[in-house]
Amino acid sequence: METPIKYARHLTGTMVNVFLLVLLIVATYFVWDGREEIKDIRTSYTKGLKLIQRLEAGLDPLLVRQQAILKYRDFILEINNKMNPEEAYKIASDNWDLSQKYRVDPNLLMALQRQESGYKSDAVSYMGAIGLNQIMPPTGRILARALNWSYSDSLLYDSRANTEMACLYLQNAGLTYTRNEVILASYNGGFRQAHYYLTNSDRLAEETRNYVTRVMKVYRSFSGSS
């Protein structure tokens, strides 16, 4: 039979062992948790470093997009000072996003709109061209069909729809021609005028020649080239 003293010693030893076990579990938890925290810190640091590198290189897509949109918005407001900033921002962001979708140079699109309508979504020419990119209704009908849209002339007054049609046209022209000047000649006067421009023909319309010159001047100002 155990004496009270022996029992007390046995109980004390058991409690110490339990305490040491609990301490080991807690220590293991904090060590593991610390490792996870260190891992999270390292991950965040790596992500942050990569972001800084992209920013320094000017390659962060969101930053590039936002800078371009703000630049375009300010230019739109400079040309059309009756437009409110929210509408100008919408046109600028549509131009950027749709140009990316159709792989069209956004600077070329901006320059084209400057010449076509002065960034007026309700513009109508004496020839009947409508909207931001001055699309003729017959051309709009063809482009809408290619986009699987139901067509009506009112569609051409929607700035985004009008721009998407223009981008589709420019994309298709870009599959045939590589030079921006020839693509613009096609946009202004059709593929025949584009051929005349490409071959430096005397049959090139003076209107198309002047159109290309004016648009390319704005384009170069956006692109920073002479």
C-alpha cells in the first residue's frame, strides 16, 4: 500500500509530465504558426517586390490602363469642352477596353475620333454618317450583323456600340494592311481609296489624303513620335 508521501510524489510527477506535454503542444503550435506567418510575410514581400518592379517598368496593366484613360479623358475635354467629365471618362475607358479587345491601337482610335466627330456622340455629317466614329448606316448594318446585333440607326448614337463597330472595322482593315495611313484611308474612303493610297495613285481623293494627314498628326502627338 502506497503511503501518502509516495502517492503525492507520484501525483506530482504525473502533473509535471502532463504540464510538459501541454507545453510541448503549445510550443509546437506557436512554432508552426510562426512558420506560417513567416511564409505569409515572405509571400507578401515577393508579391510587393514584383508589383514595384512592374510599376517601375511601366508594365502594371491596371496602372497603364488608368494612366491612358485619364490622358484620353483630359484630351477629350480639351476638344469638347461642353462634355462633362463623367461622359469623357466613359468614352476614354471604352476606347481603351475595346481597342484591347480588338487589338487596335488606342491612340489611333482616339485620333480618328478627334477628326471624325470631335468626340460628339450625336454628331451627324452632311453625308449621313452618325456618331462618335461617324459610321454610315449601311456600314453600321453590316458591322452590326457581324457582331450579331439587331440594327437600327439609333444604335449608332450609342458611343460604346459605335466605337465597337469602328474597332471591328479597323481590326479587319488591319488584317489587310499594316500601315496606319492605309488603314485610315480605308476607313475614310473604303478599300478602293486604301489601294490608291498604298500605290500612291493620282486617283486618290484629296479628301482622303487630307484626312489621313490630319489623323496621323494627332496620332503622332499621342504616340510621342514626330
